[in-house]
Amino acid sequence: MKDPYGVLGIGKAATAEEIKKAYRDLAKKYHPDLNPNDANADKTFKEVSAAYALLSDTDKKSRFDRGEIDAFGNPTGFGGGFGARDAAGGRGGKRKTSFNMDDLGFDPNDLFNEIFGNRKSSQRQQTQNTPKGSDASYTLPITFMEAALGAKKRLTLGTRTLDINIPVGSEDGQTLRLKGQGDRSEFVGGITGDALIKLKLDNTHPHYTRKGSDIYCDLPITLQEAVLGDVVTVPTLHGNVSLKIPAGANTGLTMRLKGKGIQKEPVGDQYIKLKVVLPETPDKDLINFVKKWAGSHSYDPRKKEGLI
């Protein structure tokens, strides 16, 4: 390792407080939290920490100044009763040639705690002492079915790609908060901001409409199903179900499928509005039958509704 005094930029006459201040300034500058993916900064931070570990220890500093140990704390073989075998790695053990952060004997973050507050303090205290990173806002388009049933969507946030869970029954304009996925704090120990995902709902669907947690659907039925009644297949958000059409059913009759709406408390229902549909191609047999039937049967639905 380089000369520890040179690493910290101080002279041999520096006081303990001056040594500490030099370390604080350099460690803050080269701390890995402020220099992500910067190998040179990481190397410098370790050198600065190693220099401080030696010079902040009064005994080691004195022995280093007398030439008894080197910058790694290895005996040099000069003075203080250390023999040549110690210097060669004999009885003195294996010589150190590199520095490990575990060798510090203290947590370098303790100095930062003095500046930015105890990292083990509550979230509120940490936020007060260390400015939080900014929240990042995004807009995420979702479909009718994704909002109704919930879904997992992939979203690219800057250089990150995240899988986002869309809750069942999501609403247009609803905002999802992803903690810690926003902008990094500019300060060591600061909390990373959140990502705010605003949902933009396309509420159109070819068959369904939605009101709250309830789903509405028009169901075409045949003339014979309307007159005679029948059991028909009905689509729902959760798959097909069977529905019994009562005999004499009219267009506009609304039937409820309990619990087949949005599965969000309180669980919604699905409402089926019947619509009687005649054959697209005129049927002679049907026409002849209706003519014969109409000759002896008369009714006026418009009069019943008070329209005339």
C-alpha cells in the first residue's frame, strides 16, 4: 500500500482530529454508494480506509513512524525487538500484501452516521437526516381485462425492467407505488425514491361494460328460446356458465349471475340483459305461422307501455 500519510494528504505531525477529518472528507468522496460501478473509486476508498485504520491507532502509528511495521502492519525487522525471521514471515506469520475491509476493526459507516444519522434509526429519522431520492412518475396503459382480472405487466424504468402486478379491479388513474424504484439519493445512507405508476385504462370491450365491481353484458337469444325457455351458455370474466332462460322471456329482461363480476371486496355480480333476435334470413315457415297465429291473437305492447 502507498504511504498512509500521502494517501490521506496529511503530514506526520497531524493530530488525531486532523487524521479523522482527512479520512471523513476522502471517504465521503470515494464511498461506493456515491460511485456505483466505479472500480477506481472503490480501490481508493479501501486505501483511504486502510490508511486511517493504521494512523488512527496510536500504537500502530507510533510503530509505523519508528519503522517497526509497514503500511499493512507487517513487522519490518527493524527496531522494537523484531528479528529478521519476523520480517521474512517466519515466527511472525504470513506477511500481508493486501488490505481487507474486515481488517479495519471498525465500521467505516460509523463516521457517516455522525453526519447523516444512525442507519439503524427509524425510517422517519433517516428521512429527516438524509434527503430521499426523487420519486419517478410513469404512465402504464392497461386493457379492460387486465384491470378486471389483474395482470402482470413488464415496464422499463430507465435501465431497469420490472414486472408489475396490476391489482384485480384496478381503476383508471389509480397509482401504484413501487418502493425503492425511483431515483437514488445524492447522499450516503439516503433512501432511494419510489416509482409512481399511474394506470391508464382502456375501458372498452366488445361484450362487457363495467360499473364499479359489476359487469354488464347483452345476451342475444333465439325466438324459440324466448318463447319456450331453455338453458343457454353465457360468457363471464371467469369462463362460461349455464343460464336458464324462462319461458316467455322478452328483450330487456335482466338476469343476475351472483359473484361473477370483479373478484374484489365486495365481490361484484354480472348482469345479463336478454335480446331476442330473429333469423337474419326471412323464414317462410315462421312467417306463415305468425300470420296464422296473429289472426286469432291480438296484443299491443305499445298501448301497454302507455305510448299510444
